[in-house]
Amino acid sequence: MDCSDFLSQFSEFYDAPPSASTREAAEAHMEECEACARYEQVVARGVKLLQAMPQVELAESFRPRLQHRLFHVDDGDHGAQQSRGSAVPVAAALGMALLLAFIAWYPSFLRATPEVSLPAIVVSRPPEPPPLFETDAFGMPAGSSLNLGSGLWSNPNTLLYEYSPMSERYRTNSALRRTGLD
């Protein structure tokens, strides 16, 4: 016997006579398992406490009220249904909620969803950025003596535009960044 069997058959063990097989198996298990032995001790102490309590004195009206309730339980719970209340307020509240939901959604049922057709925007090349500062014939700032050659490195405005976030806005996925280092 394991702990789950002991707990599921505890009532049979506890109420069984000392010579019953379930009692013998449960006692053998309790010798091996401290948790189940402690469970049996707690239940035994609880039973002793309940037996030691004084008798409860009931009012004279208790027995007729109990019999009346039991009669209504046997009678299909008719008396208890009257005490629970009516379902009319709940049904009315539910009906009002459904009516309000229908009124709120009614305009969307009448109108079809409009279809919007926008013309396509085609951009072939981004506009040339305005010059940020004056350059000489080689594309260098005015008064500079450094010559970087031709291509992307020759014009500082183009270079600034190429590596700025603005160029990413106009760049397509197929276009590659020009470095001039090929």
C-alpha cells in the first residue's frame, strides 16, 4: 500500500474491525510512513475532541424547520426556488444590454466599407540636395588645397548626402552604396 491508496481507503481502514485485511495493510503502511501515521493521529485526536464537546441544545423550532426543508428538497426543491428570487430582472437587464449593443452597431451594418483608391507614387531619383557650402572646381570647400580626385569623394555635398539618414529614405533595396573604392 502506498500513500495515495492509504488516503483513498482511510475511511474503510478507520471504521474497519481490528481483524480486517484493509486495517492490517494500513497499519503496516503507517509503520513505514511517518506522514500517514501523523495523519491518522490527527484524525483520532479530532474525533476525541468532538466526542468530548458538550451536547448542543437545539431550539424547539429546529426540528419542524428541518422537516419542512427536507420536505421541499424531496418535493423538487420548489420552496427553495421561491426564496432565490425571480429571473425577470436578470432577463430584463440582459435584454437591455443586447438592445443597446444592437443600436450601437446598427450604423455599421447599413454602410458598406468604402474602398479608397489612391494613385501610385513613382519616384525615379531623389532630388539633388542643395549645396551646404561653397566649393571650388574640384568639389572642395573654397580655399582648400586638398584634391581628392573625382567620383563620390570629389563633391563634399554628395558625400554628406550619401552617408546621411536622408539618403536611406530614397534608397531602394536593389541599389548599392557607392564608395568609389572599386
